[in-house]
Amino acid sequence: MNILIAPNSFKGTLNASLAAKAIGRGIRKALPEINLKLSPISDGGDGLIDIASNVLGGQIKTAKVEGPLRKQVKARYIFCKNKTAIIEMAEASGIKYLRHNELDAMNASTFGVGQLIDKALKLGAKKIIIGLGGSASNDGGAGCAQGFGFKLTDINGNNILRGAAGLLELSRVYNSAQNKLKDITFIVLTDVSNRLCGKEGSAKIFGPQKGASPQDVRNIEKALSHYSRIIKRDLSKNIKCLKGGAAAGGLAAGLHAFFDAKLSDGTKYMFKLTGIENDIKKTDILITGEGKFDRQSLFGKGFYGLSALALKHKKPIIIVCGRSEIKNERLLRAKGVRYVIELEKIFKGKNLFLKPEKWIESAFRLEAKKIVETAARQ
């Protein structure tokens, strides 16, 4: 029997590669005769650097750039021989750098992402792929533009402050760094379809996750609406209703406006890059997972893409997660799921954030035989 292990990251806890290895160890201890293939996934957010480097063979480089709240951080990015650079925005401006009491959606910035883009171009990059997700900011990508060299000023001609708060004072955008972008292709990997502004926009849907109070949300919405008007006037780009523009606090919209970036479905792009459909064709059971399995998982994220492929090739899916909010068996079966391993349920009262690999490995050691039996009956 062949088993394909393709988890997403367990956000804030464990990256996809480590999760895949833990699953593999657990199964191997219970069923040593099983053939396993590990193929961790990314929707373009968490884990992009690790997964892309394995597939493309590029060199991982490290650069000191400005973090979400000005403090310097060490950010990784990939540079390949074919002059393609891969940037994971969270490496520069990620929420992972901040404690809960440090979250500041009004002032956090994507300045460091712009610095990474500049460094990649100086190495000779002609194509830059930027994965979005895990952002601490809600600045519409204005900070990224500033970090790269674009000039954004207030009514007095002074540079505006970083973050969404600065956008409230924005008066003019200068296309001053455009000369550095000739013949450069930008592809942005997103995992949402939300527009920059409105009821389903960046501020209202994602702002609270980044520490925004109800008043902050109103201010950010106002700031992004104002920003979009200035962008339309000065750069002739309509970003307010751009599908996917809300990704990473509106960074997707900013990258489109300043860098003429093309927005792409992160899951589909990464699946094509890794060739995972061919692996699914050859397997008997597909195992995937993430930290919290909920309705958003069913209709988005990496699971959504895996589910479509598994159903297409009639392969049963096993889910592992910290917690599952989906209890409807009929809905699960419609998505191809035959078995759910919920760590909170198995290890009641245990601290799953402490050595998460241990709990995942233990769960699969305990459940491996039942998984195979269940999948075989379907």
C-alpha cells in the first residue's frame, strides 16, 4: 500500500515539512511495510521558502531588513540560477515576529518586503514570486513600495509614516522607482479572493486577527479607501475592488499597483510547481492536515485543492488537525474525507503546543492500522 503525506503548516506551531516527517515516523512505527511519500504543501504562505527550495534547487539567502514594527529581522529568500527569486512576505513582515500584546495593525508595515525585492533585483532577478500570508500589517502594500524606493508624501511633501495610520495623510504617490522595474515579472501567490475594501475587505475581515480594535478597523478601512483613490489618480490602477487584493493586509493590491504584479491562486501554483497531482494518482491514501480544520479549510486553503484532486482520482483523505470544527459526516464525505484525527480529542488536557511533532507522531502510531482499515473499506 502507498500513502502520500501532504500536510499544510500548523500555523504558529509547526511547519509543513516537520509535520510530514512526524506523520511518517508514526506510521512507520506501526506499519513498517507501508510505502510512504512525503510531499508537504503550501498555499503560497507559510512554508513557501522550504518547499520551493526543495523543488527548484535555488540558494536560500538571508538578509537583514525592517520587520513589521521597524526592528531589524533576518529574512530568508530564494535566488535561483534561472534568475527567479522567491520571497515569503512573512519572512520580513510576519506576525510571527510579534507577541500578542505587540500587535499593532495601524502601524505595522511591509517595508521589509520592499527591501527584499530590491535585494533580489540587485542580484539580477528577472522574475520574482512573492507568497502572501501570515502578515502583521494592514498597510495596503504602501510600506513595501516605500521600502523599494517609491515616494509617498503628505500634503506638505513629507514622506508619510509607515503603516495604515500614515495612509490617512497620503496626498501623492510618485512613480519614482519605476525605472528599476523594466522587464521584471512579478507573480503574487494569494490564498484569499477578498477585495481590498468593503464588508469582506482587508480591514474588516483580517484586521482583528492583527490586533485591530473596532475603531482601528474603521480607521484602516478609511485609510485604504483613501489610498486606493490616490493610487487610481496617480498610478492609473484600480485596486479597491481587485479580486484577492486584500491578501496580507492589502499587500497584494499594493504589489499590483506599484509592481504591476499578477495575482495567482497560491494553492494551484504550488501544486503545479510540485507536481502533486501525479503523486495523488499513484497513492492509495492521502494524508493531509493543518492546525484548525474548519469551513474555511473546506472552501479554501491547501485542503480545498487537495480535496478536488483526491475526488478526481477517487482517493480517500485522512485529516490530522489540532482541532476540528467540522462534525458533519456527510459534508466530510462529500469532500473525500474518510477519517479525522483530532489531536485535542485524543490527548485531552495535554499541551499540544509543546513538542507538537511528538503528539502527531504518537497519534499516527496509535491510529495507523485503523486508518488503513477505514480507507480500505471505502
